[in-house]
Amino acid sequence: MQQSDLRDRMNPVERKSLPGILDTGPLTRDVFAIRDAQVNLFIVRGPEGLVCIDTGWRPQAVMAGFDALHLDIHDVVAVLLTHGHWDHAQCSEVFTNARVYQGRGGKPAKSPRILVRNRECISVAGLEARAIATPGHTPDSMSWLIDGRYLFTGDAIFLRKGKVFPFPSKFNDDQEMARRSIRKLSRLKGIEHLITAHTGATNNYKDAFR
Ligand SMILES: [Zn+2]
């Protein structure tokens, strides 16, 4: 599938409301974005395989993204879900060699999941992944800190012009809890890249929370 075909799936209203969304391509040497219409999923390359943050929702588009990046979906050994919403978690079946990790408190899923707790640290593909519970958007929302440098926030953060906001309240289960989760993330140190699922990324962590 051509990139332009993927781009066309997002209507102009979505384009305008999600100006920071990333097109499929590398973000750093070892982090890659795939855009599946209105959502990004991410791949982190580790010494022992690939790790995906979220799954996207359309198998064709997700697999086309791997092809475009010259990466093999079968090398994905772990999927770390930021939450169970369909656009983030619906494609987990295409990752046939991966274990799928998710925060507690979500709706039961069709495929098997390994449930993780706040601050739980797992070793995946030679990388260290720490789960940081950031409820508010949903009860099971997890941010994932990879090797202490890359923070994937799913829908816990809405970036606008490099600044951090909660998602509009109509998208969040509990807006006050979402704000508390953002305050919790603001205290993390050493983050090199803050990476969201719908609104792009920034490499200026301090400034993003100012
Ligand atoms: Zn969501």
C-alpha cells in the first residue's frame, strides 16, 4: 500500500485536530513511527529484537508500515499497550511472536495479555521497559519508559506546539485523574523523547511541562 493511500484515510478534520501526528518513518536511530490513519504506533529496536508500543487497528496498514521501514513484524517479541482502546490494541493478533503486556483495570481482551502493575519493570528484546500507571484517559492507561530515555504516553498526554495538555475531557474517563497522571510524569528525570499516540513527539521534556 502506498503512503498516500494511508494518508488519505485521515479526513481533513482529523488532520487539523491532530497536527502533530507522525507519518511512518524513523524518529531516532532505534525508534520508528507507523501511522495507521489517526493513530501512531511505535517500534523500538533493541539488541535482541523489536518492541512495539501499541498495535494500530488495521492489519494491512500496520504490515505496510513495517514493509516501508524494512522491518520484520515477526521480529517483534513484545507489545506494550498504552491502553485497550481499539485504535491502540485491535491489531495484536498480527504480532504472532510477541507477548502482549497491558495495565490492569481494562476490559477483558480477546487475545491473551500479561497484566502489569505500576512501576513494574520488564526486560524485553534486551531493553528495560518500566510501566508507569497514568490513569484518567482509561483506568488501564500505562505510560512506558524504555531504557530510561524514551517515554511513550499513549493518550495520557496531548501535545500542542511542544506543550503538554490532557486530552479534551470528552475523551477521558476521569479528567482530574488525567491531570494527576500528567503531574506524575512531569517529575520524571532523564527523558530524551516524549512520544504520544496522536499528537507527535518532543525532545524537550522540561519545556513541554513548563
Ligand atoms: Zn484511547
